[in-house]
Amino acid sequence: MRKLNRGEAAIVFTFWTMVAGTAVMLVWGWQALAATDWAALPAIVWVTLAYVTVAATAMTFFLLQYAALRLPAAKVMAYTYLVPAWVILWELAVHGAAPPALVLPGVALTCLALALLLKD
């Protein structure tokens, strides 16, 4: 991040990250996009798309890029490892569904990696 940044704000960097990601996804998924009847989609699909693109993706990119310009790389990587943990906690809070036992070793390894990365 620091090598690629030329003084622009994190919001500008986030915008161009989103534009590049959209371009890659358009190239990769153009057939499925062309085959979709967009007018027939229910409103909940549009709300979900808006949430996933703006709230989840753009805010995550913005926060990680903002942090990458101000924190050491190891700390940013450690905080990046927290994203799946937040998803698990969100799933637990909203649906009350705990992850399967097969996921627990991965959670433990993530916690270990996080502790090692945050260690001074």
C-alpha cells in the first residue's frame, strides 16, 4: 500500500480498487450477468447487492487501506485475519448458528497467528 500510494486519500484508493475489482468481475462473469433478468429480481436482492457492495466491501477496503497507511504491515495483516472472525460472530449473533466443529481448529490457528503478529 505504501509503495503504491502517491498521497491520495484512502477513499480515492478504495474507489479505484472497487473499479478494478468490478472490471475483473465483469470480464470473468459477463455471461452470467447477460443471462440474468435484472428487472425481475425482487427488491431484497437489490438491497442485498447494495449492502454487500457499499457497506461490506467498500467499507472493509477503506478501513484496511486507511490502516495500511498508518500502521505497521504486521498489524494490518493481523487485523485482516479478524474479518472471518467478525463474520462468524455476526452469524452467531443474527442466526444463533455456531460454526461446525471442523472450523474450530482454523479459528484457533487464526487466534495464534493474530497473537504472533500483534506481539511486540
